[in-house]
Amino acid sequence: MSLYQNYYAQPSYGSQTYTQPPPVANGYHHPLTPPQAAYSVDPATFRRDFSARLSQLTVNSRPIIQGLSMYAHDYVRFAEIVAQCLEAHIRAVPPWVKLPSFYLLDMISKNIFEPYARLFSTFVIPLFLETYQQVDEATRSKMVELVLTWRTGSPTGKELFGVPAQVQIERSIWGETSSSSASSHPSSGFIAKAQVLSELEFTLGQKERAVQANPSDATSQNHVHVLQQLRRLIEAGVSQDELKQILSQLRTLMRSNPPSTASQPPQVSNTPVPSQWPSQPYTAPQSYPQTPSYPYAAYPSSKTENTVSSSSASVPPPSVATVPAGGFADLLSSLVKSGVLSNTGTPLGAGATAKEDTLHSINEEQEASRTYRSFVLRHPIQLSTAGITRGRPPIAETLYDHLTSQCKQCGIRFSDSVTGKKVMEEHLDMHFKQNMKANLNVGRGHSRSWYTGIDDWVHDTVDRKGKGRADGSRPLSGKAAAAADAAKRDAELRAQFVVVPPGDEAKPISCPICKETLKSEFLEDDEEWVWRNAVKKDERIYHATCRAEALTNTLASRLLNTGRSRSVTPETQVLPSKKASPSPESLVGVKRKAEDIDSTLSQLEGTPPSKKLAIAS
Amino acid sequence: MFESETATPRQWVLELESEYRFEVEAGSSCAITLVKGRAEVFGAELVEGKPYVFGSECKAAIFTWLGCTIEMTLRKLHGSPVPEGEPEGSTEPPRVLILGPENSGKTTVCKILVNYAVRSGQGWAPMLVNVDPSEGGWAVPGALSAAAISGPIATCSTANPLGSAATSAPTTLASNALLPFAYWYGHDDTKKNSLLMDRLIRNLGMHIDDRLGNDPEGRTAGVIVDTPSSFASGPGATTEHRQKLIKACIDAFQINVILVVGHEKLNVEMQRAYGSRLTVVKIPKSGGVVELDRSYRERVHNYQVHNYFYGEVIAPPPGVKSATQGGETLTDLNLAPSSTAVNFSDLKIYRIGAETMAPSSALPIGAARVVSEMQPVAVDPSQPGSGLLNAILAILAPFHTDERERYDEEILDLNVIGFVVVTNLDIAHKKMTILSPTQGSLVGRTALIGSLEWQE
């Protein structure tokens, strides 16, 4: 982003910007270097050059996109040609290269705005929707992120392509929902959970990046936390009203979000950087999360406070934190008010909230099934041949009047109660996901699965209500879940490391528990030698996995306490693995204890601990 | 039947509580759209405006409680109003055994009961058990199986009358991605080895009980057991055999309601035997039931095995667009099985009991059987007459991992993880070609052969 600031701050940027023109395929003169470009003013030449450069845009490359965007900026007088070329390009290329072109369209409209946004708005709706139909799931979510930035994409913080366009696109994506972004308060109507979730994901993504860029930014961290909590809530299922609340709060928040330039590395003067551009991909929202509000800062006409917060880029969080804090405070307080969040504690009380929520819904469910039972039992039907052939229960009432809403895809009916609506929503979400999956999977071979084994089948009871298979995957059985859990724990343990003290790199050191050498490894990022899967405890280095294993065993923890008597110095010699060497009498007592533990563990598990973990993972 | 031009749809207005019955001819299909009103197929409700296709000689009926208009593209038959009765209603969860002679509509009754339970909106997922080895259920003919049903079972083809076992394809309906639990009996006739039937029924019951023990809500939804017609009637000499198997079912599934479909004699018999401790109800046989002959049943077997390996895509009648097949909008319902050559030694194959076995009662007095009915006999593929070519084999779950838990007859109690067909035997090279539902090595597995065969 720094580039853009330079770009606007320095209207007279020179040819440095173009020191890296994309290679021209046919080598036909060099119209792309600015000096020449400046002379070749005739529209036909411009069209040819622009198209040629556009045709390079087949991958998501930031330099190319930025270059094209600047090119468009230089030749605003040919804006119409730019628009035509871009439209033709997006229409012509195969679906998987359309996204980068949309990024270009996005960048040009946001950063130059007039007249491009106006010109693009004439074709952007059909083009976007058409593309949205053609691309895969991953690209779609990227496109949705893009659309979300358009809500506030104009220099004045309004809809980039105007309210009607925004509404139309959002409607087509999320269906006939109340996505009217014209007002920050969604009008009444059905709000899809998916929509709220994707907007939330977007905001969350921005915040997470902010935290990544500036780990000490406590405010953003808090925001991430709150948003994650919200996401859990929404996933667990909340009512329409609550969804509406959350959505409107999220939108207000996104609007009031100040340029999060704070999250960017400090600004580096005005030195042009083009030649050092890393050829990293341009990922619209990721790489410029501040986009929605960026033009504020860029345009001299925009409000001063924004410029201030933008220029305070490198100032540590507190000063920046004020505005979003307000937004989040609002979000939280209003959510508390609406009862979405528990008001008993800090925003961190997510667990309690979720619990309360579940309790609440369980009560509702019980109530509903009680009602159903009393309704059904009201009709005296004898379970006898005469009873069932003569009895005429109120069929229409049971089947249709009590279950008023029908799924238009598979015919299943749901009651009109709060619980029923929730179940139906989950059901529709399931269809949505399955349809997505089906579209992705077209042409891929499918096959009949093997049946499950006894244990899995006996314990596979999550399936009920079709909830378990909402994502089409088999619900994890108790066993599988335990295995997954173990694998996760193991991965976490293995990720731990201890930095090797300088000078000790070459020294072999072995884990006191398993006697195997700790492997040292060079960490590129930190530029340090480390021991992987290691923890330091009482001046001794252990395998993190071995220690965790040992800690669960009382015998082993006794050893750890008595183990102090052993030499602290890392052993210089690796003992052969215990299986290979039957413990000789000469071994010191403590060592034998260690052996005992190992054998106890392996007896318990059937395999040596390290192997067992490998299997579990 | 192939018609070159677009068939003109015909509309029918159904009076309330009447049904429209139809049969699809071999090799053809039909599409039915609910134009107005409400209608269902064996309890599974239809969505208005969506064409539903039917194929593979499917015989079904569109029923309406309140009256409706349907539109049918292609073929046949007339509708006649037939009232239907719905049972159920007790303090105890219903555990229903459905008995009835051949062609009485037992499976359809099961399906209707399950569909109505699912439809209540109470989140019930009743356990549907199929102990009729001549009916494929979610497996292939020859298997006994059970599955919890959480969504309505659609009817569109004879190939998967009770919904479909899970595949790797994403499906819309829960009942098209079922996780069944199956045992291999291996024959379509229950009399062939009734000792084995008895044992498998009890095993099935035990595991269902285990599962429902973990799942109070599942228990509430009830158990519905479909039985073969041989339980209901047969020559006098087989009475003992029938009664033993019915008893096994009642014990194993803790049955509390017996529904006898249209068979007065059996109803009386059941009343006498069990009337004191459980409810026996006779329900009339639907007038819509179609008499099926032997060759039809054989064709249905073929459809079912083919469907297990290859899935099924019914070509809609010309002119019908965006139709749904058993509730699935997906057109990609073809499955890709894998055909591999394996060494004879890779797969241990057993047969339970001797290949051709006269019932014990038919043996000369005093003569003892050389091979008992329950003894696993290893099958040597290199011997001529092994019967392996074209045989359907059931691949069994692995033996118990703990050696100490093993026992001689364990093989009889192992559940099935899938089925394969031997498509070629190369005795000279000691190799055989196997059609398997999915990729993956079968080396070291144990398989059981029965008397069922299949050829593409």
C-alpha cells in the first residue's frame, strides 16, 4: 500500500514506476515505457497497448495489477477504452483468470474512482454475477470479500458503484435477503446465516491481519476475540432478529473502521520502490485491508481526522484504537442488549454464553416436543385392526398445518416455531453447502464407500436430525474424535522448540526419557538453530512428546522429580534404542527406572510411545 | 421404449385420499410433477413443480391426503381411491415387525412408517432393519442390514428401494447417504441355512441394542423390521423354521408390535403365539400391490447389484428438464467401481457350510452331516468348480485385533464392509479379477461367498 501513498503524494512520479514493464510478448516496439507512451497518444495505439498489457494478467500478480492501474491513471482521457478493454478481457478469459482482472477493476475504481467507477458501473453487475456463476468456491469467497469492500469503496465512503448496483449484486449472491446496504440497518426480511458469516469472516480477516502485522495491538486482538466468539455463536445458530442485529452492527463497524494503516509496517519515505516489488500476488482484501477507507486518506478533500489517523500510521495502537474501540463497544453492548451475548461478564465469557444459549434452545426443543406429544395423543386411536382402519385423525392438521414451511428442494417440512425455523435454516444451509460441493465435484468420479465398522456404527449417533452430516462428511465417532484430538495435541507438542544456545549446535543431546537424539534444525524465519519437539524443564531438554507422555504417568513424574540426581550435561553418546539393548545390570538405578517407564508405557499402549504417537497422527 | 419426439405430458386430478399408481416398463422412465396441492410417494412428500423421475421397472403410487393435480410425462395406468391407515401411538417407542406373504407390500409399509416418523418434525431417526435377504436394502441381495433413517426415503427406482448407502458423492437427501450395518447371509432363500439366519438376526439385534443404548433419542424413534415373505407362509414342513426365525426377530429387536399385512391365517397364528405379550395388528393389503413374478425379482436383483457398484442415472423422458431423481438434483450419480487383479493368496475366501446342503431333516435317519451348517470351509480358487466366477463376495471386517478375543466361529459374527464380484478367474496364473466398489487394497482381507452371482 505504501506504493499508493507515494503514488498520490507524488503526482509527478517519474519513469521509475515503469522500470519493470511486463515483457511484451511480440517484442513489438516499447510502447509501454512511459516516455514513449506519453508520445503515443492516439487512441488506437493506446487500446492496443493496454490490451496487450492486460493479456499479461493471467495470474494474480501485484506488480502487473499495479502497473496497469497506474497506466489507467495516466491515461484517464482514454478511460472509456480502458473500460472497454477490461470488460472484453474479463469476458474473454477462462474463469480461473477472471479474479485478477476483477482485482484490477477494483483497484482502478477505488484509487482513481472518477471517471472509472462510473464507467465500470455500467457493466460491472452482469459481469460480476456471470463470473460468480462460473468460478469455484474459493474464488467465490474472494469475490464476496471484494464485494464487501465495495460497500464503502468510494472516496466518500459510499458504495463504490452506487447503491442499486451494490444491492443487486449482494442480492444475487445471497438471495432475496435484506442486503440493502443503503442503510446500515438491514430492512426486515430473511437474512441468510451464510451472508452474515461471510461478512463476519471478512471483518475478522482484516483484524487478524492487523494483529499479525502488529502483535502488540491489544485492541485488534480483542476484536479478533470478540469476532471469533460471534462466529461461534452464529454457527451455533441464532434467531433472525439476532442475525439482523449482528449484521447491522458489523456493517456499522466496517464503515467506522478507520484506515487500519496502523497494521502496516511503518511508512518508508517517498522513495519509489518499484524495482524491489516482490512479485507477490495481489490479493485484494488481504493485502490492502484498509481499502474501504483508504481513499479517505488519499484524497486531499477527505476529512482531516482520517488523514490524521492514516498519517499516524506508525504510531503504536492506543491512538488508533479509539475509533474501532467505539465500534466494538457498540457492537458488544447492543449484542448484550439483544441478549445475543451474556451480560454477566467480559466479552471473554464466550463459553458461558454458548452454554446458556444451548440450555435455552434445549428448553425450547423440549417444549416443542411436549406440545407435539400432547397434540398427537389427543386423538384416541386404538392400535388394533379396527382402530387404525376406522380412526380418522386430523391428517391435514398434523401433516401440513403444524409444519407450515416446506423446503423447496427436498420437500421436508418444518414447524413455524423458533426451533423449527432454526432447524430449517440449518437444513437450507446444508443444501447450500451440498450444492456447492456438487457443483465443484462435477465430473469427478465417485464411488460407493465401504460400510463402517461395528464400533463406529454403534457410536455414530450424532447423525440424528441430519445435523451431523450438514457438511456431508461423516460425523466423527467417539473413537475417531479421540484420535483426531490426540493427533492435534501431538502436532502442537511437536511444534514446540527450544533455541540452541550459541556454540552448542554441534553437540549431540538426547532426551532423558527416550534416549534418542534431539534433532536440531535451522529456522529460516527466526534465523536460529532450534531443537524441534523440545521443551526445557529444570535446565534439561526433553522431547515435548515424551514429556507429555511421561507426565500422564505417575511413575514417570516420580522419575522426573528424582531425575535431578542425574547429570545435567547432555549425554555425549546416544544409547541404542531400548529394544535393541536389554537393560544390563550395570545400568544405574535411575536409568533402570527410566526403562521401567518406557516399558510400562509400551505395555500400556502396545507399542513404544514414539511409535504410538506416529500412528495417532 | 424410445420415443423420438417429446412426449406430451398428461394431467390428472386426484381426489382427496386417493392415489395414482403406476408401473415403469423395463428400459423406460417416467417423470411426474406435482402441479397443485400436496402429494407423497410412500410417505415422502413431493415438492410442487419439480419433475420426479422413476425408472428400473419401478412400481409406485402418488398418494394425496387433500387432493392434488399431477402431470405425468409418459405412460400408464389409472388411479383408484384407496384409503390408507396409519398405526402407531403408545407410551413405549414402537418396535414393529412387519410380516406378510409375498406381494403384500411389506417393504412399502416399512417405508411409509419410516417416512411418517421422519416427517413428524420431531427429529426422529427410526432404525430400519431389513432381514429379507432377497431384498437388497442398502447392500446387495443376500445381506441383512440396518440403518438409522433421518430423512425421508424417496422412491424412484427398484434399484434402491430403501434409500442408498453412502457414496463419495455429495447428496441432497440424508437417506441417500446412509451408513448401514450389514451381515452376509449369502442366499436369497431363508430356508437355505436357517441356523445362520437365526444367528445373524440375533447379532444384528445385539448391535442395534448397543447403539440405541447410547442414544436415547434414537431409541424413542423406534425400530421397524422388514421381513421376507418366507416368514409368513410356506409349506407345512417349514412351519417350525418360520416360527424360529420370527421368534429370533422378536427377541433380537425386542418387538412390541407385529403388523401382519393382509394374511388372516398368519394374523391368527401370531395372535395365538404372541397376542398375550405384544400387540398384533392386521392391516389390509393395499389394492395397489402388484403381483411380481420370479423373473421380475431376478431383474431387480440385477438392478440392485449394478446400483451398488455403478450407481444409477435414470434418463428422463424427452423434454423433461431439471428433474429430480429420488430427491437428488445431481445428475452425476454415476459411480466408478474399481476392477483389479489380485493373487489367489491375497484374499481368504470361505463358504459357510457345504455348498449344496440338504436340510438336516432331509438326511437319512441316523446319518450325520459331514460338514456342519455353520462351519466355515475355505474355498480354493484354483480348484475347478469353486463357484467363484461371477460370485458376489462379502468383504468382512477384520478379525479382533486382540488374539485372545478370537474364537473359532468368529467369522460368522463379522460384519460386512462391502461387496465385490469375481469377474475373471485365471487359474494358470493364480489370479482373479475383482470388481470392487472403490479403490483400495483388499490384500489380507477375508471374504465370504454365498450362492448369489452377478454378471454385468
